[in-house]
Amino acid sequence: MSSGLFNIQNIHFRYDDESVFEDFSVEINQGEKIAIKGESGSGKTTLFRILLGFEHPEKGNILYQGESYSTDTIHKLRKEVAWLPQDLNLGSGNTSELVDFIFEFQHNIESKPSRSKLVETLNQLGLGEDTLDSKFSDLSTGQRQRVGLATCFLLNKKVLLLDEPTSALDEQSKQKVTDLILQDNITVISTSHDPWWVKRCDRIIELENYG
């Protein structure tokens, strides 16, 4: 039985007649920091959706903590994984209200931070308390990205799936994100074209474009 956190074994996946993965295998261990690279259409977002059980390969097998994917396995892993898309859109309400809403879900209630803890984490990413009182839609792309990263961190999940986490950040902000997110006990699986971020990950997974 695999000792990896995720073990993808020889999967095949296609959209219509277009192959996305052909006999693709990879193992990801607890605590690893992974950067996934590939051209547009190579399957980076699809891989996230497969890991989360939203898409299903036509061939091959996927294991989470040594257990083949099943309804129960997927339910378990979704409680232990946070996914941050590249362009986070939480709506047009106040940032504090929108962040609070995320922590109202049953799987997240126990991790709900106090306002002071939330402010402390935002400060670590270079954002002030006033960010919470601003409309989320009025924040810059980089500010929204950092709010999302702070929220993912505070959810206290085993695994973070991050889509281009530093794409809208300057070098100083990237360093703050690196200091917060790339900690030993968190498994981070990210897509990134940013050399800064990729250099600080443990391993790079290159995806092939079959198109």
C-alpha cells in the first residue's frame, strides 16, 4: 500500500476527443511543496478537479492516504483540503462578512478565527485591518489573492491547492506569502509560472500537452 498522501496511478482522462492525461502517474507526500507547470490546456486545473473528485479518469486509480477513491474517501479529503482559484471572487459584500461565511460551513466552523487572529494573519501578508471593512470587489487583484491565502491558511487544512498563488503579487508580498504558506506541516500543491514561487517549492511536476 502506498505511503504517499496522494498516489495517482496511470490515469487516462480526456475532454471529448482531446486527451488531457495519458498514463499519468505521480505520488505526493505529506508536507511536500509541489509546483505544477505546463502550457495552457495541459491539465493543471483538471488535475486539481481530479484530486478533489469532481472529475473522474476513464482509466487508472487514485489513492488518498492509501485508500482508493470512493464516495467516503472523497468526502474525507474534501474536509481536509482547501482550494484557492487564481481569480478569487467572493462577491461584492464586505470582506469580513464574506470571509466569515466561509467559516460557517460545517467542516470549517472549528477553525473559525477571532477577528484579532484574522487581522494578525492579514498583517503578516502586508494587509491592514481596514481591508476587512472594504468591499471585496473593490480590492485589487493582489489584495484579493492575499485575503484568499490568509483564509486558506486559517482553515487549518492538511492540504492547500493553490492556483497561481503569487501571480498578482510584488516581490515583497511574495516573500510574505512564502513565509506564511510554505510551512513544514502543510502539503501545498500549486500551479505556477512564477520562478520565485517555483524555486521555493520542493519539487516541480511538468505536465505534457497532448493537444
